[in-house]
Amino acid sequence: MKTPSSIHLSVLDQSPVRQGGTARQALLETVQLAQHAEALGYTRFWVSEHHNSESLAGTTPEVLMAHLAGQTKHIRIGSGGVMLPHYSALKVAENFRLLEGLFPNRIDLGIGRAPGADRLTAQVLNPSNQFSEQDFIEQLMDLDRYLTDRADPETIQTKIKAAPLIDTVPELWLLSSSGQSGLFAAYLGMAFTFAHFINPHGGPEAVQQYREKFRPSTRLPKSAASMAIFVLCADTEEKAQELEDTLALQMTLLETGSRGPTPPYATVRDYPLAPAQRARLEYNRQRMVSGTPLQVKMQLEKLAAEYGVDEIMAVTITYDFQDRLRSYELLAEAFALQPVVDAEQVEA
């Protein structure tokens, strides 16, 4: 029997749409994947926020989270993340307090600053958004006060409370692909996750800086950090390479304005690439790990050591949903994850 790893594994799912598929199929697959991840012993299942996209169906994480939490029993359900500049801090606090009230001690509120879309779409979502760093910091502070019922003198929270008023608080995580939000997380006493699947450089330094500058809060007495990366695990090296080639090409095409669904490998194999695109494709391979279970495990353990974290969030996008399920299954086996067992099952 394999010994359980000291590394916790979680899932960040983006509800990818494949060529020939539909957004509804993608969302139903996210539900199935959440149940699969829970049965395999993953720690968290987060869903993302993207807009004006043909390739990703997840636009409203808090709505999808409510359904996912109702379709699972133990796994933590979260946002990866809610793009705070699009919304009012009060409304986000109310959304997540309601979720926490329905599913106590199972809700994570992952907060992002990026648009999750192009600038035009972001402007339509919130016409008053000035993309200001100071505005974002003030929103974070307001959100924190609403969620903890802490009303500093002369703040709006002395007059307005985020309802429903409940006893537990969702875990607060700040997401970043540059490290700047890591400093915000440290200052405000929040947990921090670095998006290696977006930016493969600077992550270990960002986490180290976060830990060095962390200020304990009533919510989080000591620092907590994780990293997120594309993971493609397969039974053979050849299959893993196909999955990597497909995802690397899709990411490269997305960067040049192609928002199309995930293509099959047959389309990818002979795709004509300009020299600049080929160079970018090789860069995008740094955003992922792929291979057989043992190969992937070794790569992830090395990354966990470099980052100084004990939790990794795996992001997996494949054309075939069965490949996605299999990747998470093989990964769980490699790390000997232990699923939560229902008390009633033990009694039976």
C-alpha cells in the first residue's frame, strides 16, 4: 500500500468547452468532476470566473458553487476566484455568507484582481472600474470587515452588516500571478495562492515574500499558501505528450485572440505555427507538468519544495472528458490520497 503524501492536492476547474461540445455539457462535467474529486480524496474544488469566452463556461462561480456544494458532502468548495473589482464588496460578502450558512466550514472565497476577460468586457461589467490598486485594497478591507463583522470607527460597516449573520466565516484566499497580491494577503492576514498556470516565473519568491511579511489575523493566525498549475497525467508518456501538445497550442492561440473551444489532438498534430507562435508554445509548456503518474509526482514534489507549500491545485483541460477524469484519478493514486468516509458508512 502506498503511503499518503504530505502534499495536499486540490482542483481548480474552469469548465472547459471542447470543439463540438456545448457549454451545458461543460458545466455538467464540472459537477461530475467535483464528485469524482471528492471520492478520490482531494481537499478543495474551486471554480473560476471568465467572461466573453467560447472556451470556458464558468462565468459565475458563486452560483456554480451552490450547486456543487449541494451535489457533494465533504470536499471544500470555492472560487478561484471571484474578480472583486467587478462587484461591490458588500454583495460578494452576502453571496459567500449565504453559501457559508448553507454549507458551514466548506466554503472558500478566492479573490482575484485580474479582469477574467478582455478590458472592454471588464469595463461593461463595472463601468466605474478604474483598475486602481488602491481601489482594490480598499475593497479587500471592506470585504474583510463585512465577513468578520468588524466595524472600524468611521467605516461604513458601523451602519451596514452583511447578511445573513452567521457564526462561521469562509476561508479567504487571495490569488495572484505576479506576487503583488501576495503582499496584500500578508498585510491583511489572508491565505495566498500563486497561479503558476498563468505565470511560470516568480512564484517561489512571491510565496517567500508573503510568508516573511505575513501579519496574523483573527481569521488566520499563521500564513497559508498554495500554488496552482496545469497538470496532465496519463497512463503512458505518449498519451501525456498528446495532452500537453493540445493544451500548449490552445493557450498559445488564446494569447493571439482565438477564444475557441479545446481542439482534439488530430487538429493539433499538424497545426501550422509561425516562428513567434512556436516560441510562445514552448514558453507555455512551462505553465504545466505532464507525464505518467510517477513522473508527475516527482515534478510536483519538486515544485512544492521550491515554493515551500504543502498544497497544490491541479488545473486540467483536455479535449476528452474521460482523459480529464483519468488524469485526476492517476494523480490521486500517485499521492495516495485518502477520501473522507461517511460515519454512516463506517457504522454500516
